Amino acid sequence: MSFSVPVKDMLFAMEHLANLDQVTQIPGFEDANLETAQAVLEECAKLCEGVIEPLNIVGDKHPSSLNDGVVTTTAGFKEAFAQFAEGGWQGLQHPVDFGGQGLPKTIGAACLEMLNSANLSFALCPLLTDGAIEALLMAGSDELKAIYLEKLISGQWTGTMNLTEPQAGSDLSLVRTKAEPLPDGSYKIFGTKIFITYGEHDMAENIVHLVLARVAGAPEGVKGISLFVVPKFLVNSDGSLGARNDAHCVSIEHKMGIKASPTAVLQFGDHGGAIGYLVGEENRGLEYMFIMMNAARYGVGVQGIAVAERAYQRAVQYARDRVQSRPVDGSVPGAASIIHHPDVRRMLMTMRAFTEGCRAMATTAAAAYDAAHHHPDAAVRQANATFYEFMVPLVKGFSTEMSLEVTSLGVQVHGGMGFIEETGAAQYYRDAKILTIYEGTTAIQANDLVGRKTARDGGQSARAIAEQIAKTEADLHASGTAAALSMARHLQTAREAFLQTVDFVAGKAKASPNAVYAGSVPYLMLTGNLVAGWQMGRALLVAQDKLAAGEEAAFMQAKIITAQFYAEHILTRVPGLAHTVCTGGESACALPLEAF
Amino acid sequence: MSFSVPVKDMLFAMEHLANLDQVTQIPGFEDANLETAQAVLEECAKLCEGVIEPLNIVGDKHPSSLNDGVVTTTAGFKEAFAQFAEGGWQGLQHPVDFGGQGLPKTIGAACLEMLNSANLSFALCPLLTDGAIEALLMAGSDELKAIYLEKLISGQWTGTMNLTEPQAGSDLSLVRTKAEPLPDGSYKIFGTKIFITYGEHDMAENIVHLVLARVAGAPEGVKGISLFVVPKFLVNSDGSLGARNDAHCVSIEHKMGIKASPTAVLQFGDHGGAIGYLVGEENRGLEYMFIMMNAARYGVGVQGIAVAERAYQRAVQYARDRVQSRPVDGSVPGAASIIHHPDVRRMLMTMRAFTEGCRAMATTAAAAYDAAHHHPDAAVRQANATFYEFMVPLVKGFSTEMSLEVTSLGVQVHGGMGFIEETGAAQYYRDAKILTIYEGTTAIQANDLVGRKTARDGGQSARAIAEQIAKTEADLHASGTAAALSMARHLQTAREAFLQTVDFVAGKAKASPNAVYAGSVPYLMLTGNLVAGWQMGRALLVAQDKLAAGEEAAFMQAKIITAQFYAEHILTRVPGLAHTVCTGGESACALPLEAF
């Protein structure tokens, strides 16, 4: 069951939906054109298909193990990570100044996706390292940058994010890890952190922990949290590794999925105190963490797309091979491969449409990120930042929730064989379930979408997106083909339902918080559904033009059909969700606590 | 995390929705009144809560193992099964003539549910044994009945269903196992059967395999399949066990869930031929198997409800205990238990409403089964048979699909802890995924609903149900409370959408089979959703009356709220699905095979 990176679809999204040519007009990204993108993607695909994907099932069968504080990763992971680092992949989107390749996120996101399709567990290590790099880039002192950045960007060292404590999961105000200032400006860190992805492993020389802690005397709550760098090994002034720091892995979790990725409990300071270095200013840790987390949230959304793509490909291959039953239309005289059966088609198309829709959404969001961070014009930066901020909870929340449905369908296509672990489909189902939880659960994303992204500006950003969607509808109407008209109708119905919920959410969030927040996840699901569908509508228009021009006929025809399927099978969920958002808040919260 | 059987809700469904008092008017069921039901349920609950549930996590951690052809079940299973058998629970619904208790399915279904809530893996053994008993009762010769029934009904022996072969899963026409007639009227059986639940184990003295095979010279396809009894140990004329039969377990599967239940590959006849005895007539095996399978399908539907209930209870307990974040309405000054957060409420209510709705649907279906099989009036039997037949794919298909959503929400409520195996929530998520597959996948149920249950009678049975729903709507309107009116409105919208799909499905199944069957699963999902919602509407009316009469105020109030929630959060999905059924058939099947 070989894996083949969907390079063509990724490039399509970059070129036609994310407008890569506009990204290349941003200073610093001049060379990041379609040719570069294609070359990068094809090179990355080789590594992902040939080296990293074959380790996926192995990692599930033989997870990382802990022995006396030392975590040994699955055989092959260390060597694969060395290849990954050597190829410069860790530095893809990071600044040239520190040894990175300085490519836009628009291209980097595709590489991130294929790495995660190949192996979610493996890909988590670079994902978390990216977070550490961004935190240091954003808020680290020049000294910290000089010591840590190049080695993180080269993949010589890796990074972690240490937020969660046993009593502090989604609620970081409850963080209790302590930081005591030392005379030399460093701190001693004491506390326990849990759920630390790649918190300990053998794939790199050093691990750079980014740790939330409270400086003695800091205010209660989230305003008293600071961010520290706590390396596994202290670093000498010449850059060589010094003493082992007092940060130790005391256990790793026994998880349902992503088993190869070690999830550590880290104990800081049990032997006198772990040495930590303040990042930025005291008590601004949560702020830094949030910027870093936003990047990680986007990354987790891409993980959802990635595992959906992998599940889709495996299901297609099985459906082609497995012969069972005569087609209901009599098109084949005897038993046929099950891909001939309408419900198998429906399942595969659902998997495909969700994946392509979310990929399109994530790619356009990535382009907005690039413009928001690097465009010379402040107004353009601002507009793109607003759009990107709105997209982050959708990319994270919707793409991961859809990955649960897609990986479930992936098992279902396999029938009984899907439930047998050796088949491989079950692993995606188990792996995917963490995606709706870590880096902020779907509810946390939905709260963000309701509170900061919709209610705060009175629904303005949301309505601006609806206006853009209306323009796409007009273009679809103008095109007049059956597929375009179906898409236009479904988009319109969904957009109108969305606008009703925006009015409800923006209008009532303060007066009736329970009723609004009880509908927050349905609101996120309908908004993500609509925005991904909108991108499929845009894709449909492009594909029609290309088809008419005789370019890539098979690909373009498939895009049109997939877009129409999205409209008729997925966008159709939006009005019901909108109705639930606007009417179901009271019944959701009415049951007395003791009656549950 | 203790488990508490929802006896009160089960009795409510029996008394008020399934009209147990009408069941007790059927000859033979005179004593099966509410008092009996309550006593039986409470007794069964003790066993399930105290003995069988505690083995659930153990079984997941230490699955059945195979050694040299011998399967050893999880420590404790054998003793628990002995207690189960001793209590007479295997014979609950089986005829008094053979040592059973002769209770109606209306009561038996509740016991089946609690057994499965306690431990899906354990409960599969009795479930399959029930199937073997029903096959023998229906089509076995007096001799076979005399030899096997009492021992199966007493739980001294257990039964299996042997349908699947490597090349024959959903498509039984491909069965290749051979049966060669012997001079004494018995047969020698040769072949390989896979996915045989409890095909080998150590919990009973003997295992009675019901095996589909082809007699030499039988017609091709499904019309040449016969059904055989193939005991693990041959039975002497005095009923004692004789020689080991040539039916051997050669491997057991490594599964994602229900790990304690051994799923065997059985090899028949590798050492000269397994002795088998024909059940009924030659070449009618599939017919017998289908009747038996209908019972098993209902049972699997109940498994969905059962695991949903268990996941719900565990999530509620966690949500009460876990303290995290301040409620959005400011009702608690600091961090509160997460059950105070609106989205957690929404998740728990979704789990609860799905479970109660499907339980109500399954219980009313069970009462129809009892009347269909035992009512003295042929017309009543026929009407109930038609209703029950329509319900089976809904109970199986919808209740198991909803169990995927509910067990996923169960993990989600737990946040990161849900992904850690020791928490227990993940097991339900893994276990549940088989339910939409075995005993006929959701697509197979949907084909049945479309073909045999809807198109064949031109939609008549479906419309008859819609008429009954309309009556409930009228009652709800007459009641006039806010909850009743909300339910009435949502039922009406959903029913009208359902009727559109019935017209489409009944009208086009022959002319456009691909378009109709591509919508078969959405059709099943919307129909199951509507029927379960209808039962919640009926429940709401009863609860209002009881509340007015001052009976069980807390329970009745909760039922009303849960019903209203069902209407506003779950019934709202129906119109979108109906739209997909009626418009999405073409786009589902349009993609050329090579484009996937």
C-alpha cells in the first residue's frame, strides 16, 4: 500500500487558490515561485514516501520506550531524523540568517502535510521544534537566539512546548511550576509538566524545552506566567554541550495512537533545580506562548488533512483490489472490485472532498500568513492578519474534526479487515483522535472563533468573508455550468445560514453567553465547512477554465466533480448546524447538573 | 468510575413507548409485566455491574491468547461466564420447553444492553450463542434440537456463526466451504472460515459452530448454500462429549478493539473432514442464516446503544470531577468542574440524547418483534412484522453509527486524558468501530432499507411510519408547551424531508440504481434519526403527563429537556441529509475509476 504525495493538488491550491504569484512579490520570497515550489515538494515527497512513511506502522507496533530516564525511539526514527535534518527540512520556513531556507508558509505547509501523511508520530518532533524556534525568534534575546536558533533550525537539536500540568490543561491560569531568579540572571525551575511531546528522545543531541512557569511573587492567573528556555543539556559559551540539566523524564504515556511519539512527564528541579533562561519579559509568557501556539494550531490542522489524505489513499487502494458483490446497476456481470459500489464511491468521495477542501482552506490561509508577516504594505499586512486569524480556528478545528470522520470511513471501506491492526487503516483512526484535543480542543478553537474572532469585532471579519463568498457565487452563476450552478446554490444557502449565525453569535455573546457558547462548536463546524466549500467553489471555476483550455483534463475534471460532490454532500450540513446554533443553546444547558 | 445500569430509563421505554402491557396480553407473556421486568433488570444489573464490567478494561489489556490451537480467555472471563450461565441469563428469551425463561424480547433487549454496556467483548459470546439457538429452533430437526438446544440455552455450550471466508465477506455468494454427504446422513465439511467470534475459547465445554457450506453439486451463488451444525466435540447418543471434531482454530486476530473476544480463523477438515449435520434443507442455508442474522443485527444495534451509554456515564463522571477554567457566564468565580462549560454540556447532552433516542427506538422495535412472533391475531402479527423489519436496519445501522460519534465525544470530554489508555474512554472508541461493520456493514443495512424495506413495497411501510409520526406531532401541538412545540416543528420538518426521500428512493431505485444507492447511507441515517426522534417526541408527551401528575419529577423533567435537545441538535441534521439523498447521487458516482 504505497503512499504517493498529492503534489499536483498541492501545487494547484498554491497556484490558483493561494495565488503564489502574489506571494513571490513579497520581498524575500522572490524566488518562491511555482518552479521552486514544485522542486521542493518533489524532493520532500521522496523523503516522505521512501524513508519516513515506511516507519509509520513500525512505530505503531514498536512505540518509543522508556528505560531509566532514557527514551529510545522506534528503530529507524533516529536515522530518518538525521536524513530529515541533513536535507534542511527543519529550516524550510525559517530565516536564512540562522541557516534556514526562508521559504513562505504557502510552500512550507505542503511539506508539513506530506511529512504528517507519511508519519504523524515522526512529524510531531519537527512540528514542536518549529514552535520553539518561533518563540525564540519572536521574543528571545540576541544571546538566546545566538545559542539556540541555528542548532534548532539545522535539526541538530529539537524543541518542545511545556504548558500542561496535571491540574492545568486547557486552563493555563492554573500553572504552578515555579521559577526562582538566580544572581546571574538565569532561573531555577521547579515543577511537573505532562503531555510533553518528544519531551525526551534519542534523535538529537539536545532538547530545548520551552517552559511556562511563575516567577516567585508574580500575579495570580495568566498574567503571572513567564516563558523559559530549559535545555536538556546546558550549553557552554563555545556552543558545546555542558552539564545535564535537572529536567528529567519520569514516565511516558500509553496512548491510543501516535504511539511512536514519546509523550513525556517531565520533572523539573527534583535534584536542586533546573536552570532556565527567561524568554522576553517576565509575566508575558502566555502572550508568547499564544503566538507560538497559533503556529502549532495551524500545524495540527494540517495534520488532520495529512492523515485524511493517507487514509483516503489506503482506502482507494483497498477498494480497487477487494472483489465483492455484483454492482447494483448490473454494469459488471459478476462480483466486482468494491470501488464499483455506490456507497463505497460515496465514502471515498467524502474522504476526498473533505481532504481537498481543507487543503485548499489551509493553503489560502498560509498565503495570508505570509502576507501578514512579510508584505511591505501595512494595510495589506493588517487585512491578511485578520483573515489568517479567522482561519486558524477553522483550519485547526474543522480539519481535525473532519479527519475523525475520514479516518472512520477509511476503516469502514475496509470492512472487517479495517478492524485488524495489520491492515493499517485502524492506526489512522486511532492516531487522528488526538488532533481534536491537543494544542487546544475543538471547543477551545470554537471559543476563540466565537469570542476573539467573531464577537469582538461585531461580526465584521466574518461578514467580510461572506462577501467574498458571494462574489464567488456570482462567478459560478456567470459560468452557468450544471456543476457551477449546483455549487452556487449550495454556497448561497450555506452562506445565508452562516450570516444568521454570525448575527446571533455577535449579537448575543455578551447577553447570553451560555446559549452562544453551547453553539460554538456547531458554529465552528459550519463555518469551516462553508469556507472549505468556498475554496472548492473557487477551485471549480479554475478547473473549468483550465479544462476549456485543454490543460490537465483528467485532473481538472476530477476537481470539478469533487467540488460538486462537496456542495451536494458536505455543504448541505450547514443549514441544520446554523439552526442548531440559533435555537439549541437553551436546551443544551437546561439539564440540572444532578440529572446527568 | 463505576457503572450504573439505567434501569429507570429502560423501564420507562418498556412501559410507555413499547407498551409492555400489550405485550403481556400475548399468550405466554402473561407474567412479563412491569414488576417482572423490574425484578429481572435489577437482578441482571447486579451481575453486569458487579461481575462483568470490572473485567472490561482487564480484557482490553490482556486479550484472549492462542497457544497450540487452544484459546485462553482473559482471566476471570470463564468464571464470569459460569455465573452468567448459572443465573439462567443465556436462556432469558428462549423457550421454556428447552429450559429457557421464555421472556419477551422487550425485556430481553434491556438485559442485552446492560451486558454489552458492561463488556462488549464478553457479551459477544452469548450474542452469538443466541444466533445459534435461533437457527436451530427455526430450522433444526427434532434430533438436533434434542441434542443441542438445552445445553446452548443453559450456557453449558456456546454457539458461533461461520459465514465469512477470505474471499467472501459481505458477498456470501462467494462461499467455497464444501460439504460432502456421508452415508449416515451427516456431512464432511472442508474449508476455512475467518472472523469467527468466540470460534475457540475455554469458557464452555463445547462449541456449536453453525457453518455455511456448499454441498457437492449445489447450484452456484447464494442458492447453493446450506447450513450445518459442526460441534467442536462430537456428541454421543447419551449426550456426553465424544471425539474432537476436525474443526480447529489456527489463528486469532490482532484487533483494534473488542480485544478480549477471540476472533478466530477456523480450519474445517484439514485432518480428514469435520463432521457436520444439515440444518433444515439443503440449499436453504442463506435463508436460515438471514433470519438468524436479523436477530444478530438487532443485537449489534443494541451493542451500539450499550457502548454509548457506558461512554456517556464515564464522560459525565469525568466532567463532574475535572476542574478547569471559569464558566463563561461567570456563574462560578474561579475554575469550575468542566460540566459547567456549555460545550461540555452540549457534548454530554448529545451523547445522552442519542443513547436515549436509540434505546427508545430499539425497545419499541423489540415489542413489535414479540407481537410479530407471538400474537394470536395474524393481522397484528403481520403489521408488527412489517414494522419490525423496517426497524432492523435502523436499529443496527443508526445506533452503531451514532455510537461512533458518542464514543468519540466521550474521549473528547476527557481532553488529553481521553487519549491515554488507562483512562478507559479510548477503549469504547476502539471497541465501537467494529459495530458499523460486523453482521452487515452500514451500507449493507442501508441497501436492505432501500431495497427490501422501501422500494419493494413502493414506500408504503415508510409512509405508514410517517403517518404515525404526524399523529405524534398533532399530540405535541395539542400539548402546546414550548418543548412540545419545538419538538413538533422539528419532527414535521424532518418528516417532510423523509417523505421526499421516500418518493425519490421508491421511485428511482429501479431506473437509477446508482443514484439511489449512493444515497442509501444518508437515507438510513436520516430515517434512523427521525424514528429515534419520534420516540423522543412520544417520550416527551408521556413525561409531561407524568410531571403534571407529580410522578418522578426529576426524571420526567430530564426526559423533556433531553427530547427537546434531540429535536434542536440532532433532528436538525435530517433536511440536509434528505437534500443530499435527492440531489447527490450523480456527483457521488461521476468520478472515473482511474481518477481516484
